[in-house]
Amino acid sequence: MARPIWSGTLSFGLLNIPVSLMSGERKVDLSFRMLDSRDRKPIRFERVNAETGEEVPWKDIIKAFEYDKGSYVVVEKEDIASAAPATHESVDVEAFVGRDEIGLRFYEKPYILVPGKKAEKGYVLLRETLKNTGKVGVARVVIRTREYLCAVIPEGDALVLMMLRYPQELVEPDEYKLPSGKAADFRITAKETEMAKSLIESMAAKWQPDDYHDEFRKRLEAIIRKRIKAKGATTRIAEEGPHERHDATTNVVDFMALLQKSLDSNKRTPAKKTTTKAPARKTSAAKSTARKPATAKPAKKAPAKRAPRTAAKG
């Protein structure tokens, strides 16, 4: 049974809908191991000190940012924790925008929002309202220690949470040399345009995703199955242990009252959302600042201290 990646609430205005975040994609790529061609033994990838060749255990590995070629500044775990967002328990919708307003390049990865126990009413209310208005919710969600921008989109019976890329992550098309101008500027005739249009119309069809399959993967799988039978090989799959799912629960609420309060206070706008959240973030930041002097230490885990150890070879 699929495990939730994250559990919390989907909130907009004063409404909070308990949900679980489930994966919306399935990895189907074939995974390969690297073997030594001489004896067919697996190749092991090790973490080694670039200067001594010594293998470094996980406990001695720290993170650093290379701000210049060969120059690093160590970033402690406390530094990362203090920069992490304060909230980890809600998908906070900050605005509702037209579905066509978000460009295709912003969409990154899909998830499915599954309502918790007794949360179906709020879930359906939001889903159907989004459908009827043609809107999607632009929100933020914290998964582990990183804050993501996302969109809440209705699709069939589901609310899909689509991870979005930040503008800084996108490469603008005008950074590349692209042909600009009208068709006539490239000596494209009216006849060629008409023929291209006719060809497109003759190939027009409804989008049926089930009609498309990864043919390369299917052929490669057939080859692998054939070789397994020929060699008499066996496969072993290490299964993960059972994971108990914890569904959030909620009491019956007066949706009309909450919706009216949200409208009256105008808390559905990004400006209000930011204003109400600011004190909580400042409190968290203050706590992190108070803790930091006690934990901030100069980098003392330099590779040089491990130099006396015998280097692992082979």
C-alpha cells in the first residue's frame, strides 16, 4: 500500500482540510548496476578524501558552499535548520489564479491530495468550486526542510498538487538564438501554410494518454526476461517494512460561517496571508537566533585531522 509522503492540512482563508500527500507519478525506468567485466562483481562507489584517498564515513562528512574555485565555507546543520521555514503542517493557499495563467514551463512534479477522515466535505467543496470558477490555488508547502511553490488543481475526483518551479529556475527562451518574425520573413508561402494546416487537421485527434507506451522499455524488458530464463538467474527484491498510515481527522465544521469570516477578513489574499504568518516566522527566527550562539562553532572537522589514518586502497 502506498505511503503518504506528508500529512497535514490544506488551508485557504479560515478553512483547513486534513489531507495526505501521495505520489502522483510512478517510476518505470529500468535500473542497472555497474559490474566489473572481468569477474561480474558489483562496483562499489566510495566517499574518499580527494587528497589522501582515505574513505570518509558518513559521520565525518559536513556540508560546505564553494563560493570561489577551491574556497569553501562550512554550513552547519544548525544554519540549515534556522533557514528552514517554520511551518511543516499545511499547504497554505495564498491566491487563486486562472488555470491558463501559469505557463507550462513552471509545472514540475505531480502529487495527489487525499482527504483525511471526515474531511470529504471540505475537499469536495474546494474541488468543485475550483472547477466552476476555472481557478487554481497557488500555495506553499514545506516538505522536510524545504519550502516549495505549488498549485492545487482539480482533476476528476482529485485535487492534484503540482510542484512549481520558481522563476529563477527557468531559462528564458530569448537566451537562445531563435527565429523571430512572421512567416513571410522566412519566405513561407501561403500555399505552404495551407498545406501545413491541412496536414495538422488530418492528424488531429483527442488526447488519449493510454494510446502511448514506452516501446523502448518494453523491448528492453523482453530482452532481460529472455536472458534471465537462459541463464537461470534469480532476482531478489528487498521490500520495505509496513508503514502505518496516520490520517488526520477533523470535527464537523460550519463551512458557511468559515467562508463568511474568510470573506469578511479578506484573508484569502496573499497580502493578508503574509501578514498573519509573519509573527510566527519571526518567533521561529528569534528562537533559532537565540540557540545559534550556543551551537555555532568554527569548522573543526578538517580532512587534515584524518590524515594519520591508513588510506583504504583498492
